Amino acid sequence: DRDVYRFSRRGSRRKLMLDGKKRTVLESNHDCRILTLPTEATVHLGYGLDHRRISRSGLTELEAEFRLRLHPEGTGQDVQLFQDRLDLSDPAWKSASVDLRPYEHQRVQICLDIEGAEDSSDDSEGKLAYWANPRIGPLSTSDRSQEAGSDPFEALTDEEIRTTKEQLKALGYID
């Protein structure tokens, strides 16, 4: 079923012209979904500011913070996997991918949040920043080929390596 790993459901998204392209965006600045992650899961994100609407509102400064959080079922954990801040000097639209493989085959709640980008004018719907409808699926072929033959810890910081080892130990994969 192609809708299994779509983040939003009917009625929680809409099509909108942003940065010159028609995009499917989430209606809410705070949206969560519970799902079981597939093998080699990755979430592909799109997010940005509506520069045209911001300009029409007369705002000269605006900063929005975009966050992706994950809650593995039954653990009580709240893991922040992605964070980015955009202001008017940034490109209107950005994309990113986040590796979810440490949580593959687990039932999780994924939450997308935007803070600091509501317009208080009476004639607007109040949204100046948007998440695109994220796609959750396996790593792309190009991602896999880049990883082939390389040390998986080579590009990680010491803190990331330590955290990964702690997670693997907690799950019983290593001693």
C-alpha cells in the first residue's frame, strides 16, 4: 500500500505554491503520526518559508525553527533527529534526509514541529512556514552505493559514535 509510509492523512495536507513550485504541505505546525518503520528507513523532508506571504505581511524579520522528533513505542524516549532554523536570508525552501535505520521495524511516533512563524495579522491564515508531506522509505540506491565499502562510523562525531554504541548495547545487539 503506497499510503502506508506517507506521513499525513487526507484532510491534514494541502497543495500550495511555494518558492515557485506547487507543493503538498502539512496544514498544522505540529503534526504527529504513529507507524512501523520499514527496513533501511529514511525520512525525506522538505520545509521552508512562504517569502511572498511574509513580504506581503510587512514583516522584515522572521525566524522559524523546524524539528523532527521520534518516540519509540514503549520506551518513553523523545529523540530529536533533526533541527534547522530558517530566517529571511535563507533559501525559501530546503530539503533534508534523516536516517531512521536505528529504529527500523519499530513502532514509533514521528512528530514534525515548527516554532516561531505564525503571522498575527487578521487577514491571513496564520502560516508563514511549512513542512512538505514527508516521505518515509528505504535508502535510495545512490545512498547505498555511497555507503558501500566505507566504514559506517567514519563520518560520525565521537558523540554520535558513543550514542550509537549505547543504543546498540541497550537493544542487546552488542555487549
